[in-house]
Amino acid sequence: MSKRGDRLQNKGKRGARRAASERASGGKKRRRSKSSKKDPEHLNDKQPSTFWKWIRRLFLGGVAVALLGALFLAFAVGFAARSIPSYYQLQASQTGQTILVRARDGSEIVELGPSFGEWLEYDKIPENMRNAMIAVEDKRFRSHFGIDPIRFTGAMVEGVMGTRSRVGGTSTLTQQLARNLFLSSNRTLDRKAREAVLALALEWKFSKEQILELYLNKVYFGGGAYGVDSASRKFFSHPGTELSVAEAAIIAGLVKAPSRYSPTADVDAAVDRAQVVLRLMREQGYITPSQARVDAEAVEIKQQAGQNSVRYFTDWALPQLDILLPETNAPLEVWTTLDVGMQRAATAAIDANTPGGSQGALVSLDRDGAVLALVGGTDYVETNFNRATNAMRQPGSSWKLFVYLAALEAGYTPDDRVVDTPVTIDGWSPRNSNGRNIGETNLRTAFAYSINTVAAQLGNEVGFGTVASMARRFGISSSVSTYPSMVLGSSEVRLIEMTQAFAGVSARGQAVQPYGILKVTTAGGETIYEHEAPRETQLVPDYVAAGITDLLQAAVQTGTGRAAQIGRPVAGKTGTTSSNKDGWFVGFSSGITTGVWMGRDDAKAVPGLQGGRAPAQAFAAYMRFAVRDRAIEEFDTDLNLPEWQLEPDDEDLFGSPDDYYFIDEQGNLIEPGRRDPRDPDFDIEGERRAPPANEPPPAASEDFLERAIGGAVRAPPPPDAPPAPRQREPLEIAPPRPSQGEGSQRPGGNAPG
């Protein structure tokens, strides 16, 4: 058969097959048009191949990026590993300065800053301690390579998605060590990435044992304790090598929140957290079920000395080290002036007498300025604001100390008469607290009963600037106004300043500077600072100090401060501000000066608060303890007045006759010491005087004398002239007394009003 025939035959066979196919499908014929090539169903037949092509591209690209990232990470880890100090350098490094604070008797009162204890090598750290830390902080510590991939990936996703503003709770022990050694505690995504790189570097450079040893000797356990040994000694009073299972669980539980789970602050919270640690240790096979419990009564927690109010003192004293010492990070021991017994008594006095809802503060100084006790509030844990050294409050009538000091220096004495009468000064009209005036009285009574009108008159007489200057002289560094109302204590001051001023009076007018640090030594015992007594500075004359002490003693004996009596001589002054917002009492006895303030931090009124009540009662409660071992000292109130302030005799009043000028009947002026006007070269004793080389000019000119006598001044006769007729005795005119300065004359009985 020909080729053409073959083609026809094949075509016929294909047609027969199509026909059979159409019959099988119901006889419907479907023709493909040219446009059928663009049918979406046709395109879908080829789409899977394109999709997988892109998938392959993305996969290969991801692999390439991962390889580059791994290469970069390896480079970063290698660089970090080279930069990390050696194991021995890390072992020797410390993260801060330790300051051990001692009382004046050498007893330890508080330890501030980090405490590291002894370095425990891996084999000396109890196995239970190692297992407890791994169980609660990083159960896969022995198998991972520095980071926990599951926890770290979850943290990274949360950070990228923004579901958390901070990334935390994912760190392994190695990451925590990296953070403690090299990074801050900010939980940001960037810091977590750097933490991960450093953790990988630590795992690369050190063994698991070395990492765990570094961690357990460096991690912070609260209360200033860094490392297992320091924590064990702080909380249980024994070395870290002797930790029991329960004690190890308590310490391991502190890492999450040292302050919240501290056994010295909240035993129940610490035990509850330890139960969680023991459960995890049991689940991971480190301990038996019988060991997985904590008996709170069996665990002996170290009793902490009362550190509450002591922290007010250390907060004031320790910053002074920056001035007293050269810059150093070495551990220090600071010996302070604080008396532990007096501090407890001061705290108890404030707690027992401060009105409800109010705050109280106390400062007590020895005669040389050493701070014996300092309480800045009723509870340091509740609020650490130091009201003894930082709070600015109006002192009320206790400020009258400076008004009366200025008056005494100007010439007043405690017995001088003054008048309590209504007074107005530059539009200001002060009133007494009882609304009455008693009329004429003496200075002692006016001070003892804190009469406001008398204080206002005295301040106006001596000058408000003079009163402010006196306050500055006695150590008031706060801003002082010179408005008339300042005499009643309108200027705000600090309690420690007022106590310092009264201490100056107790020291008989000598300047007193408060101080709290006796000496500072290194851990090895080398003394690097020791307090030196300052040069003595007399602030006021002795008679002024004696006079103000007389007034202060009267205020306690018979005046507004009677509640401050303690069975021995006490001198002091009360202070109460308007609407009972502040109550003060500051006084001294047997060389100890103590100031007490009470009030509210928001300066609202406190019903019934007066300086002569709760503050004076707190003063007495504390001082009875403070002076119990001191000798009773009587106050020196004898006024050894200067000559210009003594009662004048006739000669003091009129002067010596040899100092008088004389005028004869003819009006001639005769100089002092010349009784014979006929011979100017002879004095009254009849002895010839040699004329001075340089004759001083006359005391008065001839023009003045001519106007004074109404005629011409006659020249003295020559020596050889005949004697003149005898004249009558000349009139004696006493010259004016030399001026003693403003306020120098005794003003007794001449006070305004």
C-alpha cells in the first residue's frame, strides 16, 4: 500500500476512536478553539511548577543567609571570646565597693554595698547548692551550648512581634553570668542579642564547671550579698560550705527576686519560694521526696540588728566620704559617732510620742558636734526621706533663740524690763498665742512664755538683719528672710541646723559643727581618714551665752517647755507654727543637745500638736536615757558683764577732772590739765612742760569759739606779764561720753511700747 493510503488508513482509525469516545461520553462533541490555550484552567495546570520554583529559590536564599549569619555569629563569638578576661581575672574582679559601718564602740551596725565572702571552688560548693541552682534557673544547663534554643527563640519572636515590651525569663545560667559580668540589666531585644553572643563566648572559652563556679560566686542574692558564701553568712551565720538542702533551696530561690524572697525580710515568702525549688529538684531527680520540704522552724535565720532608723544616719553620713577620701573602690570600714543604745532610745521616743498620721525626727549631738543619734522618720522602709537633715520646716518660736541672742549682745540682760503690748511694725501686727497682753515684765519671763509681741519689739530694735546675721553665725545655712515676721520663725530651716545652733549655746558660745565619721580604715586595718577637732571659734561673748542659757533654762523650769524636765538642769525652747503644722523642741543637758520635730509631710495641721507637748515629751523620754551615765551639770548663768554695761559710778558718769575743758569768766577756753590760764607752759601740778615737737591743731577754731561766747577770743598773756586779778572758779562742763555703738547703752525700761 502506498504512503498516502497508509495516512488515510491511520486517519480513519483515529476518527473511529474519537467517535467511540464521543459515544461513550454521551455523544457530545467538544471542539478546542484557539482561544482555549488561554483558559485559566489551562494556566493552573502549569502554576505548581512556578510556585515550587520560588520555594526552592527562597530556601536556597535562606540557606545562604543562614550560612552568612552563622559565619557572622561565629566571628562575633570568636571576637567576644578573645575579649573576655581570663578566668582568674574574672575571679579576682568585684562589681562594687563594700562599706562596713561601725558604731562608736566598734560594733557592726550595717554593711552596705556588695559583700563577696570567700571564693568557693567548684568542688567546695555543696552539691545540693549546685543542683538547686540548676533545677530552678536552667535545667538544661549541662546540655546546651550557652543558650536554650527553645526559650531563646520564643523570646526573639515575642520581641519582634511586639507582644512584650521587655524580653525576659529566658536566660540560661551562662546568659545570666554574661549579664552580671558585662552588661546592664535592661531587658531589651538588643541587649538580649549581645547577651546571647557573650554566653556563647563563655561556653567556648570556659568549661561548664568553671561557668557554674563563676556564677555561684558572683550572682546577687540580696542584702548586698554576692556569691553563695556571702549569702550563707548573711542569712544563716555560717560558711557556704555548710549549707543544708533547705538552706540551699532558700538561697537558690532568691535569684529571681532578692528583695521579695529575702528570709530576713519575709520568712514565709522565702520558705514558699524554697518549696518551689525543692519540687523542681525532686522532679529532676536531684533529691528524694522526703527531702523536698522546708521546715521553717528548723531553718535558723540570722537575726538582723535594728537597721531601720540607722539607715537615716548612714544616708546622711556616708556621702561625706566622697569629700573626705580620695577616690577608691577598695572595701572600707567606717567608724561612726553613732551610739547604738541612744539610737534605739531615740527611735522608741519618736515612735511612742509622734501623733498618728504624722512624722517625727530627732537629732542628738554631743558637746563637740558628734552625732549620737539621728532619726529621720517613723519608718525607713515605708519612706526613706530624711526629715532630720533634708526637710525644710518653719521653726516657730524656737527661732526666738536668735532674736534674744541679738538683744543680749546689744546690751539687754535677763532682768531688764520690757512691755508686752500690742504693736504694729510695717503693717504687721503680731499677736500672742493666748490673745492677751500682760503689760510690763522682764526679759526672762517674756522668753519663758514665748511672748510674741516682745520678740517683735526686740527684733525691730536690734534690726531684723542683725537677727538673721546671728542665725548665720550659729550655723543656719538655709535662706533667711528679713521681714518683720521672721522673728517668729517664718523662715524654713532644717532640724539638724537648729540643733547645731542650740549646741553652740550649750558650748558657751563656741561654734559646733555636726559630724558623723570618726575614722575610715581599709579591710587590712590601715587608717586613711581620722576626724580632727576644728579650731575653736567664739560666736558670742561669754556673758551673752550665759544670758541666753538663763532664758532657756527658765523656759523649761517655768515656761512652755515644762514637759521636757528630766530631773536635772535642762535648757531649751519650744516651737509651734500656725495651725499646729509643726511642733519643735530643742534643748540640752549634761553636754548633750537634742532637737525634735513633728508634723505631716504635706504640711497639714495636726490637731493638738504643740512644741511643749509631744516634741517635748519625746525629748524627755530620750534624754533620760542619753544622760543617765553622765554627771549632773549646773548651767553657768552668771553675767560677767563688760565694763561698758556695768552700773556707772560718778567717775564713769562724769569722767576724770583732768579730762575736763574749762571756760573762765572772760570766755577763755582752758584745755584739760591746765588750771592756770596765765601760764600755758605749766600744768596744774606747777611743773614746766616741754612743748611738743608738733603741736596738734586746736580742738575748736577761733571762729567757732567767738560765735559760742559772743565775743573775740583773747590771746593768752605773755609769760612776763603781771598777774591778773583773781577770778572765780571756772564752770566745769563734762565732755560727751565716747559712743559705744548702736544699742550699746543699757536699754532697760526703754523698750518700745
